[in-house]
Amino acid sequence: MSTPWILWCLLFSSAGLGFLVYGRRQKVVVPLFCGLALMIYPYFVSSTALLVAIGVVLMSIPYFLRT
């Protein structure tokens, strides 16, 4: 574990918590599941570049899939 990896995990997990809370309060499924995925996936990814790439994709999904 390196310092950048930990900081990126913190950033994406915080954004995931925001998406999760927003999805629960507004009763919108896409941000809810993206927030959950953003909080869980850092446990399974060890590469910093892959962590950032997956995080950016997961954060952009609610923007493109508005329901």
C-alpha cells in the first residue's frame, strides 16, 4: 500500500458515500449502486492506475444513466 493508493481510496470511498446517501434519499437506483460499488471495489484492486480508472468510470455512470 502506497500513500497515493490510500488517498485515492479515501477520495473514491467518500464520493461513494455521497452517492449512496443521495440514492437512498432520492430513491434513485443508479447512484445507490454506484455509491456502493465505489465504497467496496478498493478492497479488490491493488494497482493505483486501475483504482483511478475504475473510480472515474463508476463516478461517471450516474451522469450518463439518468433515470
